[in-house]
Amino acid sequence: MLNQAQVKNPKDYVVVTFHNNTDFTFTPEMGCMYDGIAINGATGAPGIQHGESKLLPYHVGRRLAINLAKRIFNTSPAATVDPAGIPTGVPIWNESKLQELADTFIKEEYSEASSVAETETQKLMKKVAELEEFMKKNMASTAAAPAAPVAEVPKTTAPEAVEMPPPNKVYVDKQEVMAELERRGIKHDKRSKKADLEKLLA
């Protein structure tokens, strides 16, 4: 039907990883944009850092890959003239070389259940962003979490048992009384009488 968006490329439903394997940051000024919108990297700022990868819909990733390939060809030594400055008739790039270099920047990851028209690019970009967020959370949850500190139970000290002498114990002599005093740790004067020492045991 005419009112339905047309899929311009059969791979528009494919999600790819775009990888900037160059040694420089690919900025919007260099072509890191799609449909006039700058593509942001992991930092949230426009542009994709060197060595950085990003999940994108195929047609977005493909456009970025071609733009990056053109940037490399445009800054490479020109083959349009020879060392003497005479034109060689060789273009800076041809289509096959451009596509070949662009292929080194993207890798297909998975496909959506149905094709997505280019007019729905923003919807697919949102889904890709949700996938990236899910992957980050999944990696964080699988990382070893520090064990929760165990609450220390306060130690209760049992009251020391005081050993009481048997009721109405009769000590035979002074030596026996002194032995009992020493066993209990009661200070006493060994020169005291038996009766006085027995009072200390009361």
C-alpha cells in the first residue's frame, strides 16, 4: 500500500555492531550521523571513540561504516596524481574498495522478527538502547557481589557463680579454715585465731 513505509534495503531489520577500529574519534563532522542526527557513543557525547563499539540498526551502521571509510580514503595519500604531479586518472576510491573497507567496521548480530522500514529507525534505535542497558545490568548482576556483613551478636557474660560453703560446716582446726580461705581467695592473717578466721568465711 502507498501509505505504508517502504523498506529500502532487505537488511533493514538486521542489528549490527559498528566498531571504530581506527586510531581517531569518529565525529559527526566526519559523518558519524544518520538522517541529520548525530550518533552518540558510550559516553553519551556525539561521536564514537576509537576502539569503541555500538549496536545499531543495519542501515544506520552501514551509513556510518561508509562515511568512516570515505574519511579514511580522503585523508590517505592521493592516487589521483603521480609523484611528478601528473594526473593518473585513478580516483581516490572506487565503489568496491569503499564497500570492502566499510565491511571491516560492521558485524551482523541478530535479526528482528519482521523488517523495519527506515521511517521507523528511531523505534529500532530505542530497542537497541534497551538491549545495551539489559546487557549492562546482566553483566553487573553476574559479577561477584560482596557478602553482606554478618551482624555481630553481642556476647553476654554469665555471672560468675559464687560457691557457698555447705551450711553449718564445722572446721576441725585452724589449718582447715585457712585452706578454705585460700581456696576462696579471701585475704587473711595467718596469725589470727581459728575463731577470727572462721568469721571471714561467714
